[in-house]
Amino acid sequence: MMRTFNSFFIGSPYSREDFWVHSISTGILASRLTPRSEQLCASTSFVLGLLHDLGKLILDRYARDGFVHAI
């Protein structure tokens, strides 16, 4: 998955490494904060945390002017 988005970081105000460290850290934190229940498990929480910023990559790539203005 990481290689799929490599080209999205060209000209981006943040580095690929910073983005993924943040995403992976958020996934780990989300999985640790998830209480054990039938509705949500730690692995699902990890994936949700990992993917929570993918929309930023898409907006930065395809709507950069509006995205930069919004930030």
C-alpha cells in the first residue's frame, strides 16, 4: 500500500516517512485504546487509525490549491 502512494508525496509539504510514521502510530494507539467488545476489535481499530489520513493524500494530489488553502 505504501508504494501505491509514493508518487503522491512529490512536491508535498510533508515527507512520506513523516506521513507513515504518523499513520502507523495512530493505528497502534487506536488499537491500544480499543476496549474489548464484540463490535470493534483491536485489529480493526489499528486499520482505521492507519487509514485515517489517506483522504489528505488524495486531496493534496488532486485538489492541491484548495487543500493548501484549507490547511
